[in-house]
Amino acid sequence: MDMIPSVDLKDFVSGDPQRKQKFITEIGNAFEEIGFVALSGHFLSDMLVKDLYKEVKNFFDLPQEIKDKYEIEGIGGQRGYTSFGKEHAKGKKEGDLKEFWHFGQYVVDNPKLEAEYPANIMVTELERFNSVGKETYKMLEKTAKYVLRALALHLGLDEYYFDKFILNGNSILRPIHYPPITSEPKNAVRAAAHGDINLITLLMGAHGRGLQVKNHEGEWIDAIAKPDQLMINVGDMLSRHTNNKLKSTIHQVVNPPKELWGTSRYSIPFFMHPISEMPLNCLEHCIDAEHPKQFEDITAGEFLHERLIELGLIKK
């Protein structure tokens, strides 16, 4: 497979059983075969996307000393700003060539989780940054909910199986700025090869070359979405929960050709996480004689903690 399949969420929500099943089959097969799809028909309006990119660029254009005051010690980068080169891929020493911001969950009617999650950091210099970020978070979370409903049906589960685990989940919206490259990077790329931690990732901004996905033959293929599409991939939590029936695919963001080093790249992934208590134990539906259980039982919270240590974002 040398292309990322395209699907349309409007098929799933159409009210037509045949169109709904078409979406379930297409996204299910794609996630079993390569772990990525390009999705149209999502809940982000063109105006919201335009506003978000404007606000994100405004933030990363702020003077460094202003951005630095939003980098909060002791929370593992879960909210606010993370400066250039701070994060690295699992198994890599070199920091990725990026800086980023984290919007987190806006908890509804759950004081326990409100106390557990770090508060969102408010940027006072930009009037609309916080509100546009929140609206984008909500629309991507809604899109992800419907994708997971389709995947539940593909797996032979109740359509609403994931709903209780993602309500007030520990999801993250991460606007990323890959600044212009000013000198030959030493072993560093914009984002080194990695798999995502979470259930599924919805990516805005995969419209030019840069994002690459490794297929089953070990070949890197370009993953380029149309302007109105989101790139969606399976994360390690969902792969683990399905006993690797749905594939968490290794991907990377490579440095551009030298003539484009002077340009910035922006991409905005939404990492759909469940609540910490969700058991990631392999689903019985996904275990049989040909596919024995591959993973130990673990909760989403325990798994996330392990991975944040591996990424260098929290200390043991």
C-alpha cells in the first residue's frame, strides 16, 4: 500500500445504513492494513480552521521571553508551552526540532477529574487564542467520538463502547511550530520516528510533504491530506486494546529539502486519550488461536505514565 485511503465521516452520520456500513468497512480495513486514513466530513468549519492557524502563528511569533513564561515546571508539559528541542522520540537523545502548545480537557461535571488534570494555561497577550483553541478542541473531540463509534462496530462491540471512556478523557490539542532550519541538524529531524501513545490522533496541517508513514514492507510513504481533510491514525493504546488488530503505525516528520529550510511548518494534532481508569486489556474479540494475547493488562493512566518517562517529559 503506497497511498493513504480516504474516508468521509458524512457517510457514517448520514442515517443511511448502507453508507454507514461503507464507512465502517473502509476505516476498519484501513486501520488494520496501514493504521492511517485521510478523513473529510469532520466537524471543523473552514472559518474555525482559519482562525486557529492565525492564533497559533500569533502565539509562536511572540517574543521568546513571553512564550517562556507559559512553560510550567512540574507538569510534564501537559499544558501550556514546551520550548524548542525539549521533547525527543522514544529511544532518541536528540530533541525534535519543534516547539509546541498544549490545550487540555475542559472537564464537565466531574470535580475528581477537574482536580486530577492540570488547568489550561490562559495566554493574556492574545484575545482570541484561548477561545479559538477551546472550540477547536471540542470539534475535534466530537469528530474522534464518531470515528471511535465506527471502530467499535468494526470490532464487533456496542457502538457506544468507547463513549464512557472518552467523556472528560485526558485528550490533548497540540499546535506545533517547526521553525526555519538555520544550520545542518545533527541527527535531528522535525519529529523523529515514533508511534503515538493514545487511542487515535486527528492531525490538522498534513497538507504538504513532511509527514511520512512506514508501511508493512518497511517503506516510508508520504502522507498528504487535502486541505479539507484530517489525517487520522491509530495510537498505541488502541493497538494494544485490540491485540494489534488495529495497527499503530510508525511515522515521522522529516526535514524539508534545503531550499525550504527557511520556512516554518505548522501542524496541529489532537491526541484522543481516554480517562486514566480505562483498562487497555486485550479485547476478547481480538484474541484467538491465530492471534494469541500479545500484551499484559494495564490501565490507560499507567501506560501514559510509562511513556512520558520514555519521552523525557517526566522524570522517574
